[in-house]
Amino acid sequence: MALNLSRNTRVWFTTNVNPTTGVLPDSATGYTAFTSANTYELQVLDGYSFSQGTANTAITLSEAGNTPNRGQRSFNTALNPVDLSFSTYIRPRVATNVTCIEKVLWNALTGSETIDSTGVVVTNITRASTLSPTVTIVGATAFTGFAVGDAVNITGVTGTLDWNSPAVIISSNGAGPYTLIATMAEAPATLTAALGGTLKVFKGQWAETPTNAYTSFVGSNKNQLQKFAMIFMVDNAIYIVDNCALNQAVIDFGLDAISMIAWTGFGTAVKKAATLAIANLSSATAYSTSANYITNKLSSTTLVSNIGGASGTSYSVPLTGGSITINNNIAYITPSNLGVVNVPIGYYTGTRSITGSLNAYLKTGSAGDTGSLLSDILTTSASAPETKFKLQVEVGGSINAVRVELDIPGASLSVPTIDIADVVSTTINFTAQGSDALLSTNNYDITATNDMTVRYYSS
């Protein structure tokens, strides 16, 4: 008998699954199909877990009299979804483009498409009118595999980097051109000529460029997210979690910590792989040992009144802590047949929720400090039903080449709370919300998906 030690653990993320069921084939054929394009090894931290419990019903007796029957019988009625939990560091790096190994997790959290590493070359991008989010793209060749409703990412624009942004296709004329609604409201008012750089449009939630890589939630209005499986090699044993879905990511801003993300999700079944060997995974993309780490102590935060920060007041918020939580609110469906142990048959996503809290010292005496932010919110809270801010958190610091920017164009702030201690501090709670891409309206839009964009930078 051999004991399995958690310290000797390796973990892989794979899309080498049945596209309908999300199940990794438990056969030699499936095990020989792992490639660098569909399987990625992840570095996870201590404290990971994967477990599947059962739901049960107890039948009890309750009788009167001197000798009542008091027994019970318990029945397993269903297998619960597999609970999946692990953490990874945020590790930007530069290959040909800016990238990171956790990109597969961001992609699975924010939509249903697999990562597009090829893209389509674009010869021209035009805006319909001044400040309009409606954009027309013309491809050098026919667009293949793109359809109305797809989430895409525009990349390669030089000089006016805000044009490198996510968008959704709203109409097309066969092979093109395509009309998109983009989240580039901060870009120049007009840009109608051919742009510099190598212009490409990538399908899906994740895009990489020489200057930055990014993901967004423009493609997240899906009932089903990307299907994948997780493989855990725990010492001498290999376990597979089938048909996984990422439910939540939490970014924590502990000042003495390395920047990391806590991921939680679900699967429909966990199984021990009797015939899967480490040799079958030799072609998977390995994690980079030279990727950068980011320390939270260098992080910075800016708040600007008005959605998108258009003509607003700027506030500087040096953090003492905080966190941002992204939640898909996934719910699983399990039948209730008698006489069998029921298993989950699938799931659906719920409300997309991006919330957070920022902790800072309460500073007064200068414009744009946390004291003036508190005062301004209190002044308007009695008459304004919702606050409107642009929030950006630069994990690793805005002036540093290695950083991750969490850009929230529309953040509704609660009235900051005050904590009386040796140094008076404040906690700012917020909710990221979709907003009209035309900034001059300064309106939230409950159907919009531009809640947040996550951008990785590296050197």
C-alpha cells in the first residue's frame, strides 16, 4: 500500500473532451490525443481540492406505545456535482505575444469558445460616426467560422491602443464585411483610415498581442460555458474530473502576498484513471518557469466619477487590502428518479456578478483623496439612486511593465464604511455593471456585457 502525498501533485486543464458531454474519453484513443493546443499544465498552490458527495434521504419511524419501532433507513438519492477548488499565481510573460498559463482558466470563466490562436487578418476598421461604438471590419480574406452573436477581439492597432478591444458581431454580409458593437468608447472620436500594425480579429474570450493580452465578458451571455476536464496526478494516482465549468474567481489584494487568483468550479463526475499515464501528457503545453510574479504591495487604484471616466473627478486610492469576486452563479440540474442514484445531467449559468471591496486609509486635506470621495458620495446619495464611477485596479502598479489591469468602466459604489482604529480606514464596496458604450450618455445598461476587461502586461 502506498500513501499519496499532496505535495507531489501535477494538474492539467484539457479541452480534449467530447464536445457534447464534456467527458474525457476513458480509453487509449482519448489518452493519445493530448496536444499542446488542447492541454495545459497548471501550477496550483497548496489547498486545492476536488470532491463529490452524495445526497441522501432518511426514512424514519415514529410510533406510540411502550415498545415503538424507532428504526430508520437511509437511501442515497443522487450524486452531487464535483466541487473543484484551487489557486494559481498571476504570472504574465512574453513569448511571441504577451501571455500567461492561466489564460485557459480566464477563457473558460468568461464564455463558451475555445482559445483562437490564429485569428483573421483585417485590412480596415471604420467607425460609423463620432463616438459611435458601431464598427465595421473588412478582412483581407474571407472570414471563416465567424457568425452573428460571436464574441471577437480586435488586436494589432498601434498608436491608439484603445482600439484593441473586445466586440460582438451584430451583422454580416456573408464572408464580410462584419459590423460589430465594440467596447472602445475611449478610443479617438474618428478613425476611418487603414490602421497601422498587423491587424487581426480573434474569435473567443482571450486575445494576445505584442503589447498586452486580454479577456472580457462580451461573450459571457451563455447558458453553457466552455467544456473542459481537469486531470490531477496526486503522487501515484491520477484522477479526472469530467465536464467541468468554472463558477468563480477571486482576486485578493493582501499587501504582503504574491498576486493570485482563487478558482472554484464544478464537474459532473470524478473518476480514477487506471490506464492514463504521465507519458500520455508529455505533449501538453508546459507552464513557464520564467514567467513573472507580481507583488500586491506595488498595486495602485484609480477612481473617476462618471461611467468610463468621461469628464469626471479623479480619486487616488492607495490600497491596504481588498478583493474582487467574479461569479457565474452556476446551478446544476439533477433528476429525481426513484430506485437509482441520480447524477447531474448539466448546469446553467445564473446572473453574472462582479463585486468587490477596496480597503484604504481615510485621508483628508487634498483633492481626490478618500475623504473627498466619501464626502462626494454622501452629498449625492440622498438624491442619486445609483453612483457612477470608472474603477481601474493596476495589480503590480500602473507604472510597472509587469502588471495586470482590471478595468471596470461602470462601477456602482456603496457609501464607504469607516473603521475606527489606530489609523482610521475605510472600505469601499462596489458592483461592476454593464453600461452604454457611448460614454456621453453616462447610463448603465443591464443587458451590456462590458462589465470588466482584464489586461495582462509583461516585459
